[in-house]
Amino acid sequence: MSQKQALIVWGGWDGHQPEEVAGIFAGLLREENYVVEVSNTLDSFRDEERLKSVDLIVPVWTMGNIEKEQLAPLIHAVKVGGSGIAGCHGGMADSFRNEVEYQYMVGGQWVAHPGNGGVTYTVRIKDSEQPLTAGIGDFVVVSEKYYMHVDPAIKVHAVTDFDDVEMPVVWTKTYGAGKVYYNSLGHQANIVRMPETLELMRRGLLWATR
């Protein structure tokens, strides 16, 4: 049986420590016997033939701009080719703010993080019998708390509370032939390395894989 192929592309705003986070995800996937390519250029998305062989795409790229010739093959790989896409925090849901189709694929977009990085809050698991979350209890995070605009079509697996509003933290969805996994945690590498975040991401990466 051939090994699964993953492409991790990191860059954008340095404050989210994209290179370090990309390294964490690469380690998780290599432990699962994936062949992993790690790139720091969006030009990696230009190669349509290469993307056809990729089972999982992991963007770690906050803000920035993406060219049409870079975005179109990425969209096609997921929507038509069935490649999975998975990621976290602003590295996936605060990327390419002018690109509506990208946001539609992801299923949400960052709006605000009231209180910035020093907020203590609880992440509540919504479906503890589901394989993505089974055995993971509610847990406390001290970090940015993301308020998101979200697609009503997403399937929500974990939430946090903003006053009386239940805000998705972990979700999945489909985009054409591809599967999409997102986790709003992960402001920096230390949050990604939290046992709960790390396990949620490991399961999400595997789940999204074609």
C-alpha cells in the first residue's frame, strides 16, 4: 500500500510562528507514515500535476496575498481532485482576506479576538462519541479566543462561549470532493503543542486525508 502524500505550506505573518507550527504538523504526519513535503512558498500550489498526487494539504499561512495562478490549482485540487485540507488558527482561517472562494472552502474566517492573547477560556467538546473527539474532555486554554464568521454548513465538534453565543472552535465540512478540517486554536507553537490541541490536530489531519 502506497504512503499518503502531504504538502505543508507555511509563511505569511511571522507572529504565528508558521515555520515552527509547520514542523509540528510535519512531525505528526511522519509519525503516521506520511511522505511530507514542507514548503515556504505559495508557488508550490502552481504545480497542478504535483497537487494531483497530494492526499492532504496543510496551509500555515496567515494573511498575505495569493495570486490567481496559485489559488486556482489549490481550489481545484480540493474541490475536484479530492485532496483534503486541514489546519489551524490564522494559518488557515485568516489567510488571503480578499479571496472569498478560499474562505468558502475553509468554512469560516477570523473576525476578532477580544482581549488578544491573554484570555482564559474553556473549549467544550460537542460530540464526545465521535472519533475526532472521543476521549478528549473539555479543557482550558490561555490564548487568543477567536470570534469567527462561519458557514452554516459546517459540522461543529468543539465550541467556546462569547457571552450568550456558542462559537465553533473545531469543525469539519466537505468542499466538492474534498474534506476540510479546521481548529481555531494554535496562536503559537506552544498552544499547538498542548496535548488536547495536538491530539485534535492529529486526528483532523488524518480524517481530512483523501
